[in-house]
Amino acid sequence: MKASELRTKDVKELQEQLLALRQEQVNLRIQKALGQLSRPHRFQEIRRDIARIKTVLNEKARAGE
């Protein structure tokens, strides 16, 4: 997911996507605790995607959108 793609979305879509990513992050943590984690690289991807979304949301908030 690229920041340029995120900037074209509105705030509500970004918040929904952020919520979905956080839920996926929780599910991965549960899988890790149970020893069923099949894609450990996904932790880093999700963490970075969350950071990108938060950055774009802050940019939009400062711009007054």
C-alpha cells in the first residue's frame, strides 16, 4: 500500500482500513502465541501500513479535511 493511494481516500475509508489492519494485527499475535503463525513477515508490513495511514490522517487533519 502506497501513501499516494491512501491520500486519494477520504477519512472514513482510512479509519475503516486502520481498524481492519489493527484487527489483523491482533489475529497475528494470537496465531504467534499459539504457534500457528505462517507468515511472520506480515507483522512488519501491517505495522508500516498502520503508520502510513496514521500519517495521512494527520496530514488531512492539519489541512482541515
